[in-house]
Amino acid sequence: MRSPYDIIRKPIISEQSMDAMADRKYTFAVDKNANKSEIKKAIERIFDVKVEKVNTMNMKGKLKRMGRNIGKRPDWKKAIVKLTDDSKTIEFFEGM
């Protein structure tokens, strides 16, 4: 079995994700092969919270140019995790 730290890559800190934190929703970049139940277990184990719902999206990598050459950033997966009302918040995002 994979480690929870292999499933959860990094938090996504943007203006839109900061606004969603008022609704107890947190955004993470996750492993492309992870499913919703694995993401839920990993978040609960890492941050010691209760997860109500997980939404996932496959994000396409952007095309980038360097002069005449065209390259592509890698595809990645994004997860939006909603916590239950009786759960504590994730302290990692506090104060941002």
C-alpha cells in the first residue's frame, strides 16, 4: 500500500481555493492514479480530520513555447476535499 504522503502531493494555494476554505473545502494536487477513497483516507490520516466528500478533476497540462519549440506541461489531478461540520480545520492553511 502506498503512503498517504505519496497520494497527496501538495496543497493548492490560490485565490479561488482560499475563498472555498470558508465552506470547509481544501484543494490539493494528488497522484494521478489515486481514487476518491484513497484520497479521503490519506487526508484523514495526515491531518487528523473527518472528510465528508471528495471531488476530483483531471487537469490538462498547458502548452508552452520557447521560441519556435512547443512543449507541454504534465497532466495532473486535483482534489477538492470537504470536511464535516464537527471536524477541526486544517492548521496548515490557517493564517494565509
